[in-house]
Amino acid sequence: MAETVLVTGANGFLGRHLVAELRQRGHPVRALLRPGTPAPFPADWNIDYRAADLTQPATLAGAAHGCGAIIHAAALAQVNPARDPAVWAANLGGTEAVLQLARRAGVRRLVYVGTANVFGFGPKANPGDETRPYAGRRYGLDYMDSKRAATDLVLRAVARKQLPAVLVHPTFMLGPQDVKPTSNALLLELFQGKLPGYPPGGKNYVHVRDVATATVNALTQGRVGESYILGNENLSYREAFGLMAGVLGVQAPRWPILPGLATLYSEFCDVKAWLTGRPAQLNSAMTSVANDGHYFNVQKARQELALPQTPIVQAVAEAFDWFKTNHYV
């Protein structure tokens, strides 16, 4: 019988696809959920649910008992406000708790899910890869900084404590089953005409199911202690919005957003957030990120983790169909 795999963040956007992929391959799944979280999967999936809070390590006692592997996908991907201690508690503190859990359980492999933003990015002609040093500190985002710190924590555990961990780092994920929604909220904003223009930067996009496939592959493929960027297409925001608008049947934003104007508006938002104590529409860090080209090379993951490359137009279509079926639009 296939080994039981513990999945943290099982009810998240990626987590739902991880659980489905594991079940398809015959793995019994133990899903770690925050206390009070409703069961996200059908009863006939026979998921073994465990309630635990990663920021409270005592709640994890015995959570991995009998599991052969752990996929740590739980994270707080918050960028607004840019600074929040809760982000560090979830992303760094939670990872430390999972590392301790993995060592106590003696798992055969831990797959840590990070983010491509912990590496240096580059232009399309020379995109970033796993060898580029972290470049995100300039933005002042606790999300990026905490994920880089968590990545370093895992790497130290591999080097000093022989933890059998492989690290995967997705780019910007699109696809169905984004319940909150998270990254796919961009499609809803575009459909509703809420995007006044396009920033000068861009990013790498990937189908969430491709990420799930490569992440589960990392249970048996890839090299311990190695990092793998999981992505697909490098697109400027103009290119991406045009592609998405074509699928959604709406007009793409026509005008470029001048970096100086965007910076002024985001600084106004920063002041508004400071005065009200509530996050505004955006912040200076988000604007700075949008002005840069976050492009990545994903050949390493394609070669060593058999990362699929589903066209992004298909990811957009599946995401939008799911939104329509579930009455988001």
C-alpha cells in the first residue's frame, strides 16, 4: 500500500490540487487543517483530517505518526499590509514547527512549498533561476522576506540535521478551485473592469495543477536539498491581461500605468492606511513589485521533476469556468 502523506494547508488553492493528485496516485492523505475549518473534500475521499495550528506547535503532537512523507504547503500569502507579524508567525514559525514534526516522525521525505520570489528574477532574455540570490528585500514585504527565511531554515535542516527535504517554489498560479479566491482574483477584477491599465512589469505564470503534479513528483524525484522553480510562461502584464481578456470575453486594459503616477498613488494609500489603521487598495511595496519583471527559467524542474507545461490560456479558461459554475460571476 502507498505511504500516507501529510499535507499542511490542504484546504488552500494549491492544497486542494495536491490532495486530489495524491489520491489519484493511491496515497492515503492526512490533511492538516486549522481548528474549526470545515472538511473541504467529499466524504468518499476518506481523508484523515487533523486539527492543528502551525503557530502553536503543541497542537501538532502526533500529527505525522504513521506518515511516510509530508508536503508543507501552508503559508500566509499576504502582501497588504506589507508588514504584519502574523505573516512571520505562519511562514517562518509554522515551517519550524513542521521541521520538528518531520524529524520526530522520521519521515522519508519532506517537500517544502516556497515561492519563486525567494530567488533573483531577471528580464525575459535572461530570466532568474535557482542560482540567483534573493532580490526581494528591496520591496519591504514580510511575505517575501519570511518565505526566504523559511527556505533558509529548511536548507539548514538539510545540511545540519540530514533532513530529507526537497524544496519547490511556484510562480504565479492560475486554475480552478480557488475558493477564497487568491491569485485568480486577478481574473475577476479584469472581468469586472476594475483594472484601469497595465503596469510596466510582468511575471511568470503556471497552471496550479502542474504545480501539484511536480510537487507530488518531488516525493520520489528530485535531489534532497535542492530547490526547483515551478513555473511556465513569462508574460508582461500587457501580454497577460490581453490573453486573459480574450478568454474572458472582455476588453483588455488599454493604457500603461506610468510608474511615477502609480508610486504617487500608492504613497497616498500608505498614508491612508496609516491614518485609518486599515489596509488601503494597494501599498508602495505592491506597486514596486508590479513595476519589475519577475521572469524565471524553469528548466531545472522540467528536467528533474517532470514539471508539466499546460498553456496558461487553458489555466485561465478552467479558472473562469470554475468561477462561473460556482457563481462567483
